[in-house]
Amino acid sequence: MAGRRRSDRALRGKLTSPGRPPVARQEHRRRFWALVAEGLSSEDAAMEVGVSQPVGFRWFRQAGGTAPSHLSRSCKPLSGRYLSFAEREEIALLQVQGVGVREIARRLGRAASTISRELRRNAATRGGNLDYRATTAQWHAERAARRPKVAKLATNTVLRSYVQDRLAGSVVTPGGAAVPGPAVPWKGRRHGRRQNRRWAMAWSPQQIAERLRLDYPDDATMRISHEAIYQALYVQGRGALQRELTACLRTGRALRVPRARTRGRGKSFITPEILISERPAEVEDRAVPGHWEGDLIIGLNRSAIGTLVERTTRFTMLLRLPPMEGHGVGPRAKNGPALAGHGAEAVRDAITGTITTLPEQLRRSLTWDQGAEMAQHARLRIDTSLQVYFCDPHSPWQRGTNENTNGLLRQYFPKGTDLSVHGTDDLFAVAAALNSRPRKTLGWKTPAEALDAALQSVQDGVATTG
């Protein structure tokens, strides 16, 4: 008996091991999720709290991209009645020094029974003895504090079937025959752009939750919130819905995206000082000519034509953007050159070559949307002395003059046609046709006549100054 472990001498069966302590404490995980909520990636947040990037990614993926309730910022901190990690470290140090239980309790301001119970309950037993270590004790305490609840979808089979059928049920013809749609294997991540999606009924969780009230008005067991459905889909280990059903959601996301991270999205080349809100007031009232709006109209095979419209005179200039050599020959290389012809460098050169034919007094500003084709706006400003401003995301009305002109241009360049077949002479002829149309907003003058008047006023101003 003397050579046997104390756990063996207890005359009971061996207990299953609870595993091993995690690589970081709970406060580290709470800090990790706070950083993720601020917009940091899981890798960057992991480095900030002192764990490896794979560990941070695993935390993020296992939680479905959302902080667990006990680690969220809204969770209240533990009350003072519970021992903290700092107190457990002090207990471990004092015990090693041979200090008694009552003396430890006196120094920490705790009851002796609290210290005795702590040394007994949360000690490390892997070696067969009650060895007290602060990290292991903290882990045991956090495990004992858990109060997991079984997911409602895991226990209610009728409710689970209802939710699954509305999420992943087959699309059927009017005759009732199922239409399988394209075969899309589940890869554990979101589908790529311009790729086939899984066909399903694809009700949103909110539609499912609200429809239950109509289909089962008197059955209180057939109730679930849309958030519970999302958690059943995204959080691993809930045991209710399969993770692959996220492919049936409208977004197709395999993980949730923190709101702060989506707010941080956007073009890195756009800074606050060049947004449309910083544009001078003279641009808005159209009193001073020389302020332009620009955009691209897209056609078949990613062909494009650039458009420039002067806000005061409505004068239009078109930019030819021919495809580069190798476009359409093979598969598109990721992060490769913009072979379609409307990359940042090609658009910059086209704008520079066209607008520099005008006097500098008619080159005051250019307003564009947040397309990647304007990534070289700083170089464009240097080459043309043109101040560039960008609209807010998804706000085409902020370039109303240009959008209206693009609609007129679709008479000559319809959607779905190849725009690369039109040469420079073709674009010049179409621009001349638009610029020779009388406009009601110009008092039935043509844009060409309005621009001539603006040029004449510029020349007269220069002559007077001279």
C-alpha cells in the first residue's frame, strides 16, 4: 500500500482526466475578444495578449466569430467573494514557504475554511498528490463556475427539423420535384466571389423565428429567437445544427464578422481629408466651372469606358481604356495586373492625357466613387493639378451629374455589349453628340457652348490681369 498513489488508495475508480489548463487565463481571453470587437484580426489580437496566432485563430473559429457570453464586454466581473488569480498565486507562494492555512487566511483577509477548501478542491492531482499551483487552481475554479445549458435545438427534434427544412430544404418546381442546383462541396469557409452557391430554401433566421409564431400559434415549445439559430450555426460544440448549413445563409459566411472590422473596411488609399465632405462649397453651387465628376461604365468581358463630366457646363469627355495584352486568354491571376484595361495606372494615364488638354483654370477638382481604379489619385493630383475627392460608399447620388450622363451614354454603349471595340474616334464622336445637345438646365444651350463661354471668361480674366 505504501508504494501506491494516494488516488489509488482512495478505494474508488479512476476519474477521467479533465484535460490540461489552457494556454492563457480568462482575462487574456477577455482581452482578446475586446481587441477583436475593436476591429483587430484574430492574429493581431492574439499577439497583443501574448499567445500565438494559431491559438487566436482557434479561439475565434471555435466561438464562431463572436465572444462567448462569459467573455464579452457586457459580462460583469467576478465579485470579491471569489478568489482572484493574484490571491491564488499568493496562496501557492505561502504554502511553499510552509505557512499554515490560518496564517495564509489572515494575510489574505479570508476565512480559514476558504483557504482550506481551495487547497483541497483546486489542487493539481496529476502526480497523485495534492500539489497546489495557481494556474491549475484558476483553471479548476473556472471549470467549476461554468453553467452550460443544452441548446433548445438539440433537445427539441421537431423544432430542429423545422429550422433545418427552412434553411436547407430543397428548391422545388411548381409540380413538387426537387431541383438540386449546382453541386457545391463544403470547404469550411465562405464561398469565393463569382462562384456557384448551394441552392436551398435559405430562409433567414429571423424569417424562421417569426414564421413559427404563425405556424404554431398555440405551441409555446415551438419558439426560438433568431440569435439562437445563428449561435447554433456558428458556435462549435452546440450540438444542434451542422456548421455546413451556414452555406445556406444569404451571406454564406462560415464565421461571424465583428462590426468594428466591417467599419474598418474600405480602400486604404482613401483618407478622411479627401472625402466629399471636405470638398469646397463652390463645388456644390456650380457657380465656378472646372469641377468634374468621373466614373466607369462597364461592358461585356470587363470592358470599360471612362467618363468625365463638368458639373457647371455638363461637358462630357470619354476615356478609352483598351484591354491589355493577355486579357481573356487564360485564367485571371490573383493579385495580378489589371489586364481588362481599367486598372489604377491605366485610368490615371487616361485622365491625365485627356484633362490636361484644358487650361488649368478648368481643372479644379474631380469627384469619383471609391473604386480601386483611383488608387493612384495622389500621382494624378501631381500630374494634373486636380484635387481629387471621393464619395461616401454606396452613394452614387453624390455624383448625380455623372450618373445622369452615364444613363445617356447607355444609348450608345448598352449594357452587356463589348465596349473595347469602340476606338478613340468613336468615343470622340459620341462625346461630341452629347455636347451638342441643348440642355434645359443650361437654358437650352449646349454643353459645348457653355464650355466655350467658360473658356472665354477664363481668357478674358487672364487678359485683364495681364
